[in-house]
Amino acid sequence: MAKTAAIAEGNAGESKVAALTGTVERFRRFLGDVRVEMRKVVAPSRQEVQTTTVVVLAVVFFFAAYFYVTDTVFSYVLKQIMDRLAGS
């Protein structure tokens, strides 16, 4: 019985080493893949950044104005409905 436990424990130790070695190898492969993908990355030019920034700001202001108008209209309509229901 003790001999079987010692053999099983020895195999468990080997499997832990194999698992650790496999993990290290997968991590090294992952880092290699990251390096390959990072070589494909291209930084935008100054002109592209400026153009994109202008587009984003324009869209933000457009939606701000849209929601302001929508909120104002809904508030007015809701106030009219509440006034009529209250009988004022």
C-alpha cells in the first residue's frame, strides 16, 4: 500500500512538472504571438487623429443638442398633460 502511494506521489510530482513546463511553453508562445501582432500595429498620422477628433466632437454636440430638444419637448408635453389632469 505504501509502495503504491509512493509511486502515485512520484507520478503526481512528474505531472506537476509537466504541467508547469506546458504552462511556461504556452506563455512563451503567447508572448511570441503578441510580438507578431504588435508588429502589425500602425500608429495613426496626426491628420487622422485630428479628423477623428473633429468627427467625435461634432457627433457629441449633435447628440447633446438632440437630447436637449427632446427633453424640452417631453417636459413641456408632460407638464401640459399634468396641468389638464389636475384641472388647473
